[in-house]
Amino acid sequence: MPYSLKNPNPLNFFGIRKLSVPAPHFEYISIPMSYNLEKSIERWILENLKGRFYIGKSIEISNDNTIGTVLTIGFEDGKEVSYFTLACPHLKYN
């Protein structure tokens, strides 16, 4: 549950936690896109992290010149990128 009554997050309350456009000062990672991954990762971020974030689909050209859809995830706090890559269970199955 992203809204805790004991310790509310003001970013959630004002609806400014998830950004709709990528910010230039965020730190980003890209992962291969699979079915329903975006909603699962967003739910995990809302439940386990506290800062602002961005999730969006984009197209990327790989080293072998193939085009594929990737999920770009960005965080305002660099520590949250590290925690996300280590702890998110949805990344272990890609």
C-alpha cells in the first residue's frame, strides 16, 4: 500500500511522485520490456521507495543492430537506483 497513515509521503499526497516526462537530473536504467512489467515495477517502487521516479517505454538499438522496446526507469536519488537494481524481484527474471 503506497499510502501509509502512520508516515505519509507528501509526494504521494500531492500527486507529484511519478513524473510523466524524463527529468535530465535523474539517474536512469533500461531493461528489456516484457508483458505487464511496467505496472508491476511501478507498484513495487510505490511500496518500497520514497523519492520521485519516472517510468516510460522507449525504443533502443542494440549492439547487433536490432530494434527493441525497453523500459526506462529513472530515480531522482542515486541511492534508490542502487536499491532498486539489487532488491526488485521483477528484474531477476529478465
